[in-house]
Amino acid sequence: MRSDQFVKNIKAEIESLVSLYAQGSEGKTEIGTKLDSLNLSPELNAEVVSLIEQAIKESTYNLISGLEGSASLVGTQEIYKITDESGNELSGELDVIFYEQVME
């Protein structure tokens, strides 16, 4: 797998999760069920789902940046190698690709 495909897969997973959360209890997630129990207006519910999406994106970016060595994880900054099961290295540009594909 190439780095850009790995990031596309992460992006698709984020989109899938957010879609399930937005469905409320029908999405069969704990977060969606909790959102339904809050009885928010549709507008406020959409805003909360948007905030959840942003939190997922930011935390994923921070984690990827930490693995890439471009940011620290709890004060420790190291470069980790990420490989697929065939041994192909995915590291080196994941944080940049993620930022371009997801954060912008």
C-alpha cells in the first residue's frame, strides 16, 4: 500500500464514523445514541457532530505527526517506521499527505 492510499483509507474511516454519529441511535454507535439522548435541536446537533469530526481529524493528525517524528507525543519526539504487511514503508510523508487530504 502506498502512503496516499493509507491516508485515503483513514479519511474514509473518519467520514464513515462521522456519518454514523450523525445518524444518532440509528447509526448504532455509543456517541450517536448519546447525541440522541441530549435532545438537541437539529442545528445544534449538526454543530456538535461537526465539532466531533474536527476533534477526530485533529487528534488523528497529531498522532500521525507524532509517529512521523514531526511532533512530539507527550513530550517524546521520535521517528517511527510504519510498514504494511508486505514490508513497504508508509512513513515519511503521512503527516503532509493527511494535512493536504483531510485538514485543508
